[in-house]
Amino acid sequence: MAYRDFSLSDDLYRKTLQSIPLATQTHSKSALNFPKGVSPNFFNRGAGAIVWDVDDNRYVDYVLGLLPIVLGYQDPDVDKAIRTQLDKGIIFSLATELELELAERLLELIPCADMVRFGKNGSDVTAAAIRLARAHTGRDRVAVCGYHGWHDWYIGTTTRNLGVPEAVQSLSSQFKYNDVNSIESLLSNDPDGFAAIILEPAGMEDPRSGFLKEVRELANFYGSVLIFDEIITGFRIDLGGAQKFYGVTPDLACFGKAMANGMPIAALVGRAEIMTHLEKIFFSTTFGGEALSLAAAIATIDKLKATDATKRMSTLGARLKSMAREVLNSLNLTTRFNVGGPDWRPVVTSRDKNPILATSLLRQELIENGIFMGSAFNLCLAHDDDQVFANTKSAWKQAMYSVSKALSSSNPADWMRGELIQPVFQVRPKS
């Protein structure tokens, strides 16, 4: 059987490793996450929901650059806004009115937003939120839940803590999602010590009834600043974020990824009483007011609103979950894999006794059948297309059939044509 050719990709990977550690800028885009040897390492173009690698293999993309693409690759309205601004300039020696224009949109949409500051990455604004919370409360400790970026204050709580001083690590403590007792235990053991509680309000699973409200109440009781990390939920679950969808308002919130359909921008929003500290706190970036990204964000938000995109993506996600589960059931694979999570981002997890092997087999076969996917169906508006859905269904069925044959064999590892994946780390709960 002839399999997909990745010879150009493999050659480029080996060459790139000589000058770039991991051959990429992002751990989650590295060869750790897909079966090396039978996976692409480089993409060179995209259109709608489709991407092509350097060997010209075609895929329906359910990674979407780790979620920044929310409308689709080369969205004409966003690209037009970028080109129009490009004719005026990219960055200037003073602010542009685009900053106010985008800020006013965010203030209109996001419940906790009285004021706004912009950055470029999610890590920019989560780190700024923590500094802001410490300044507001006069405290140092932070309670964390989820993934919040690469900076020392957070990454020191994970297995990727190399280079983070122990003194910094000791200031941040993890608690469990959907377990209010775990956060209450942290706070009660040091009632005057926690400046902030930061969590992803939703993602790999929905919050159980009352959980976010209980966390809000605990923050009030202990005098901690409640921060919602909406880098993923923002502009996907609802244009106002998870806080609007679930009706629980934090003190501060961080947005990014999807807000500009691929252009680099992030936003810290929150209550004026806290945000005004930024007049003295040094959160200052050369590129925070870069005009192409501001223009792209305005166009993206306007189009998301005009097309009812969040509802459409959620409806599509429910349809994908139903299809995927039906295939698993037909192949007796429900004890090996689960398709769960929220409708706006269906999550695929392994229940197999050897989850790394099972997941590696799944990603290998999905790639071979033209689906590029990680742990979830990351969705954009361009996926809401009958042909894209039909292609996905056909590829999922064929991939799962091959995985079923492998897992029912005497030695499933023999079916691996590439190397096993190496997860960066597990920081979010599994459905």
C-alpha cells in the first residue's frame, strides 16, 4: 500500500533542527505531538478549513494554528481589512484610533470589561493580570487551574518548570477544575495570602452546575481577584466569552487567539477599579498597538457577530460528536476512545490501557486519511460546510476502522509506522 509522502517535510525538519530547537517556535506545534515520520512538520498554505503541507498533501484542519483561526484561512473580509490598513501603515509613534474602536467593541460585548489593554500573546495578558491582581491586593500567592502560558509565575507549577526559581514556584498553587473543595482548601489554609484565582472557565469539559458561581463567591469571601483565562473560550463559546455564556462575571479576563482570525493580538479586560492600576504598573509593549492586528480583530468580531458564528460552530460541534460516537459504537471502540467536551469544541480522549499508543495510532490514521487533528475538533466557521463534513465523516470512519484493526491485533504497536507521540504535559482535565 502506498502511503502519503512526507520526504520534503522530513528533510526540512532535519535541516531546521540545526538552527531552531524543536524545529518550531511552539511546543504544541512540534514533532512531539504527532507520529514522527508519518506526519507533516510544515504547512505552507491554507484556504477555508483546508491546509496543504510542503509535500502538497491536503487536510481538513481541526487544529487551526492552536485556535487563532476562527473564520477560516484567508477570510476575505479580514484580509481586506489588513490590506486596507497596510496601505496606511503598520505601527506608528503614537496610538491610533483603532485601539479605541476595538476597545469599545470589547466593552460592549464582555460583561466584566470596563477598561481594556492590548498585548500580543495570551501569556502577555495573563502575566499582566497576575501583576495587576498583586498590586490591587498587596498579596503574592496565586491559585491556578488550566493552562496560562509560558511565564515563570504559571509554568513553575508544571513539569515544564526548568529554569524557574523555587521561590517563584512556591507562589503559585494548582487546584482541580470542577472541584470547589480543592480551591477552598487552598484559600482557607492562607486566607490573607492569595492575590488571585485564575482559571479557564471551560474547555475540555463544561463546568458543573454552580461551580463557577461558587468560585466567584470564594473569591469575594477571601478578597482575591477572580481572573477568567478566556484565551480559548473567547469568541468561540460566546462573543462575550464564557462569563457571558454561564452568567458569572470575573474581576479580570484575558482574551486572545480567535479575536483576529490569526493575527497576533490579546486583550486584558476588567473592572475599572482594578484596571486603573495599569497607569502605574509597567505593562508596556512596543507592538501592543500594532495596527494590522487591530484592524483584523475589528473585522473578525464584526463578522462573527454578523454570521452568528458561535452558534453555528456549536451546532456543528454537536453534529460532529454524534457522528464520531456513532462510528466508535459501530466498531466497538467506546471502551478505547471517548468523544466528549463541550459542543463548541468536541474533545477526543483515549480510554485505552495504553493511551499514548492508542492516540498515536489515531493521529497516524487520521493524517493518512486527510484529517489534521490533535486532542479536539477545533472549529472555525469554514468547517460549517456540507462537503467538509462529508470528508470528515469519511476520513473518521476509515481511520477508526484501521485503528480498530490495530488495537484488536496481538501487538498493536506493530501497526505504528511512525514514532509514538510525546505529550508536552497534561494540564487540563479529561472528559
